[in-house]
Amino acid sequence: MPVTPDDVRRVAQLASLELDPDDETRLVQKVQQVVEYVDRLQAVDTAGIEPLAHPYAGSSTPMRPDTARQGLPVDEVLANAPDRFGPFFRVPRMIEEGQDD
């Protein structure tokens, strides 16, 4: 299945990307290489080959115990904060006043 510049432009539009003509040409070639490689993989006869599994499949992943411990003191945590308000980090407002959505 050949990849066309229209295909690349459509995907770029869906991803809200702006491409210049050089990028389009380069990406058509790259995407075509990926499609050809997938076609090659699909052509491989895998009949009779057992599926591979991660060594931990079906068992729990070894993990350390989850133990509670004392957190850092507030003053130590906020020592390098660029701006603070009492025991809190002060951050820029993200929502303008009067907007409910």
C-alpha cells in the first residue's frame, strides 16, 4: 500500500502539526518504510511457534514492602521554592477569574 503526501498531510492535520514541503517528502518516505516493514513482518509464517511471555507473566512482580515513613519537614521541602505562601507552594493562576468551564 503506497503512502501518499495526502496521507501524511491528513495525519499531520489530525495531530495539529504544521509541515513544510521538505518535511512532507521526508515523512512520506519514512512512513512508507514503516508500512513495508510491517508488511514483511505479516508475511512471516509463525504457525507452530509458541507465544513468548514475560518471565513474570502469571505471577506477581517482586516488589519491596510498602511501608509508611515520616515525610520531610515543611520548611525543608519549601526551602528552594521560588514563591511560597505560608506552608504552601505559590503557583501561577491557571484559570482566569469568572470562568466556570
